[in-house]
Amino acid sequence: MNPKSEHLVDLIFKKLTIYNKKIFLEKENLNKFILSLFKEN
């Protein structure tokens, strides 16, 4: 993953954890999900 993509995943992860503390989210799972979205296009 390139640095821009990694930075984007970090930003999304931070925003999601700030806005909704009830969601149990692992960064690796978020990363896999975002990569799967990019691969489909």
C-alpha cells in the first residue's frame, strides 16, 4: 500500500473511532475492506 492510501486509512479510522465509540473496529479489518473496494473498481 502506498503512503497516500495508508494515510487515508488512518484518517478514516480516526474519524470513525471519534464519532462512534460503540463500534469495535480493528484497523487491519478496515484496511482490508478499503483495499477490497479499490480492487473491485
